[in-house]
Amino acid sequence: MLINFDAGPAALPKEVLQQASEAILNYNNSGLSILEIPHRGKLFEAILEEANTLALELLGLDKNDYQAVWMQGGGRLQFSMIPMNFLAVNETAGYIESGHWASEALKNGKLYGNTNVLGSSKADNFQYIPQWGDTPEDLSYLHFTSNNTIYGTQFHSFPETEVPLIVDMSSELYSRKLDYSKFSLIYAVAQKNIGPAGVTLIVIRKSLLEKQKRVLPEILSYRDMAKNNSVLNTPPVFPIYCSLLTLRWIKAIGMDAMQQSNEEKARLLYDAIDESKLFYGVAKKEDRSMMNACFRTHDDKHTEMFLDFAKERDIVGIKGHRSVGGFRASMYNAISVEDVQRLVSVIKEYENTVN
Amino acid sequence: MLINFDAGPAALPKEVLQQASEAILNYNNSGLSILEIPHRGKLFEAILEEANTLALELLGLDKNDYQAVWMQGGGRLQFSMIPMNFLAVNETAGYIESGHWASEALKNGKLYGNTNVLGSSKADNFQYIPQWGDTPEDLSYLHFTSNNTIYGTQFHSFPETEVPLIVDMSSELYSRKLDYSKFSLIYAVAQKNIGPAGVTLIVIRKSLLEKQKRVLPEILSYRDMAKNNSVLNTPPVFPIYCSLLTLRWIKAIGMDAMQQSNEEKARLLYDAIDESKLFYGVAKKEDRSMMNACFRTHDDKHTEMFLDFAKERDIVGIKGHRSVGGFRASMYNAISVEDVQRLVSVIKEYENTVN
């Protein structure tokens, strides 16, 4: 099998894949495939309850204050639901523009109310996390993207404000310990750190659920989705089941060990890049992401050559996003320290070959 | 393994489950799990292209006139997207109210414009397909649910009108041959006849795509989703792949043979119900569904008893919806004639036991 550094859909733990594969033939000896079990039956209820519990527990959040909700539609549906639910037409929401996805979220905000961009690094192709200054107290919420997959940047501190913080943590959730109770709404598409494509995890403060600003179809209302415990209609059963398997895998490792492993992986790769004469890191050092490392070569002729060289050595998914170029190695939870060591040794081997 | 007559998530063909299970470990010898392959890479492009082609081909639709689009959010997101896209605030859309899901679609229509209910069987607990009378020519569209899963009723003829017909075929698509070019938009959640929960197939007439009535987030716009060939953002890769496997399975059987098998299954079960002294059919005979057969016993004491009796004989998923009671056997494509013969023999065995 290949080592897959893709930004997402991304690598999943081997044991998750094994269990998912078996469940498709016969789920837990039920005599039914996981693809066939009813979404309102006992089997799925148990999956959902455990997934909801672990989703909060691993973030250190209290289920009296927060609720986990599983939705479809990816980050883009969240971009539209956030202002639809929490921004009245005459109100203003704050946005920090730290990348393409942050811009798309902002664009959706403008469809439903006023927006105030507190900081942007767009003019510099998002190579750093912008400063955000003071947060006006009358904002309906402040939205930001804590990890910017395309550019390899990450927030290492957060706005301090009474305004509800809404954060897209798609490409980093469950990778580091934080005080997650700073946030009122956290969302993350599964296909990075949590599971396969097809489900989005929303962790929402219960008090925010009461602040819906519009009459909405139930399927587009956080309040109604939460009230129905993610089962307003048929949920994506299999992606939720795989997410549960991954959350169990994280719990068995522990969030402390998970974070340490991620720090070790990032240190290994960034050290190799910084020591290199051929490769260099793209993002501003202080804002580097622990999940996605973007790097390039000074001479573009190496781009295709190194991609081929790596592929011959079973390393895939390291092509950089077209708007940045070069290379991007995504080191989500399921990528091991050994996987990164292997990438580092291939980087060094390539340098020795071309020098 | 059990025989699963559940209304959905429903049984899938054995070979689809086998292939899906293998693809999770190593997709087509790519060295990657199907859950890990990039959604913008060659592997997924090939899956999507074949799925799009088969989706239209099996309905006899021309790809110059129609496009297949895969979305998330289930039928409920379609209920809201339809009026959001095609009903301006001062316009009127027609609805035929033939069941709970038709009512929910109607409720969503009212949020965006005016609605005109051309026919309803709500007062009779939806035991039949309502008459719909003449269709006013100025309607933006006419929406109906061709098969009503909960009540076991099905449209056997369709409104004749120039108004665009929008039809929820969730629990019957690919079960019978029809002139599908009557319809401007057909949608079906996968978890009945097409694949696992987590994806919805939309087959839309290209000329309808130009009739968007509002500025919308791209993720909620049929036009933008179609323009991006279902890959505006990360699509639900695995549910789409399973749907492709099912469409291939249907193609190998052929739509003629598929319909014949479905007719045979329905005949077997309805004959057994009609011949029974203990059981009786719920839906009006002329409107009976080929997919979902609803039946009850005159004495309710048999409900739990027969469910247990069937379960002991490995038959599950036949409990009727709570709003109808009794039993419901869903005979989607993946249920074989032999499966239905088995159910019929269990029905007869039960009758002999209690008489």
C-alpha cells in the first residue's frame, strides 16, 4: 500500500479500514451490512450515541453545554448555514480571511447580512495568519478558519472576545489539545482527520441554538437538526460509523499522545525542509501548520521530478495546491511518525541524487 | 444473513457489498482505500463519469438534454432547494399531496413562494393517490412523489402538462421503465434502490438549470452544482462509488428484466395478501406500489406475533410505519423473487399456525 499525504480525502488508520470493510459484509454479527441497517433502529442509535459522546469528550467539552451534530453538504453548506441561521439582514458578522475557504465563507456571509473583515492576508496569497485587531462587540459572530489546508498556516492563538467564535477546524480537529470552550460553533468535514467524505461534524454550544434569526427549512436549521439528534432525515450512516471508529482509535491513543505525535511529525518534516538547500517552506514560520506542510523548490524544474521520485517510492498525495504550487504534505492523525520519517528520507535521497 | 425488507436504508445486491468491502481495503489495486482516493484525481473522475452516464442511460435519457448530479442532504434538502431555485416569491408552484414526504416538500415550498395543492389524500391517511385535476399553466413547476414509501401507493399515470414536472422518485427509481423525458427534474435518495445513505441523485433537464430565481450559495444552486459536475466541494465519494456498483448491476440485468422481476415480486406478495383471511392490503388496489407493500391483520394482536414469527425465520424490516401500523415489505431491486417467495411462505405458515 502507498503512503498517502493527500490533503483530503486523506489517509485513515489501517484498523479503521479493516473494521469498516468487515462491517460492510456483516455489521457486528447482526446479519446485516452496515449499509443496510435502519437509521432509527437500535444498532444505529448505539453508533450515534457513542460518536456524539466521544466527539465532545475528546475535546474536553461538557455535554450539558455543547451538542455534537452530524450533517451532510461539507464545509460549503456550513458556510451558508452559519449566516442563514445567525446573521439577520441588518446585522454584521466578523470574518478573518486567512485563505480560500475563509473567503468562500465570507462570500456566503454577504448573501445574508453585513460583513466586517477584521483581517486578511489575501494580498500576500495567504502566506500567513492575518492580524485581526479588536473585535467590535456588536458582531453577531466572528468566523475564522483555524487551519488553512492550502497554504499550510494555522492559528496558534485566538481572538479574545465575548462575540461568539465560529471556527472551521476541518483540517485539524482532534490533532491538538486546546480550550475548546472558547468556541461557540466548531465544524469539521470528516475527510481529513475524522473519517471518509460525506459527513461534517458540528459541535455547537447549546445556547447558540436559540439564536436562529430566520424561518428556515428544518434541514438548514442547526436548532432543528440538533433537536432531532442528527436524525431529522436519514443520516449518512456509513460515514458516521467510520467516524466513530476513528474517534475510538483516537481515544485509545489519547489526545496527549496524539498531539505529541503530531508535533514530532511536524518537527521532523519542517526541520528537513529548513536544513535543505533545495527545498524551502512557503508559509511564514510562526504560522506554520502542524497538519499541512507546504514547501517548494527554488527551481520549478524539480516539481514534477520530485513528485515522480516520491511516487516511485510509494509516496503519494504531496502535490501542492495549484494556487501555491510545489508540494504539500498533509500529516493528519492517521499518518505515523514512521510515514513522515520515510518522506524525510526520500527528500534527503532526492537532494543527494540531484546535487 | 437476514432477508431485509426495510424501507431504507435497504438491502443492496450481495455483489455490490462484496466489491464495496474489498474497495475499502484496496481500491482496484491502486494501493489506496476507496475512502482515501482524491476527489479530483483520475480514479474518482472515472467513477463519476461512468455513474453519470449509467444514471441517464438506464432511464433512456439523452445526455444532451439531461444531466445527472450527485448531492448530499437527502430528500429534505431537495424539498428546500426546489422552491429556493425555481419558485420566485410572487410565483406559484403546484404540489400533489400524496403522503408525508409530499407534505414536507409542500411545507418547504410555502417558505419561498405561493403554493397550489392540486390534489391531496391527506384526509384519508394517504391510502390512495389523489386526483389532480387540470394544471394551471402559470405554475412554476408541479411537484409530486411518485412512490409513497410509508403508505405503499404509487403513481401509475402522470400529469399531462407543459408545466415542468418535478418528481421525488426516491423509493422507485430504476425499478420500472417509463418515458422519463416527461420529467424536468427527478430526484432520488440512494438508500432505497441505488446505494447506501449519504447521497442523492438528481437528474435534471439542462434547460431548467437556467431558470434559477434567486442569488444562492453555490452549494444550494442546481446550476452551480451541475456546472461543477457534482464536485463543487468534496462529494461523498464512497456512497457515489456504491451507487455506481449498483447501477452496473442493474445494467447487467437490464431494465426490462428488472421491471419484470419487480412485477413478479409484487404479484406474488399482493396475491398472497389478497388470498389471505388474516392479512389485508392497506392501499387502494389501483394505486398499489410495486416497491412497498403495506398490509395489516384485522386483529392487532397479530402484529407483534407475526413480526417475531418472521424474525425467527430470518425475515426483518417488515414493521409498518407508525402512522400506518401493521406491516410493510419493501421489495426494492436488490430483493429477489426468491426472497419474496420466502416471505409469502412465512405468511402462509403463520396463517396455518394461528388457524
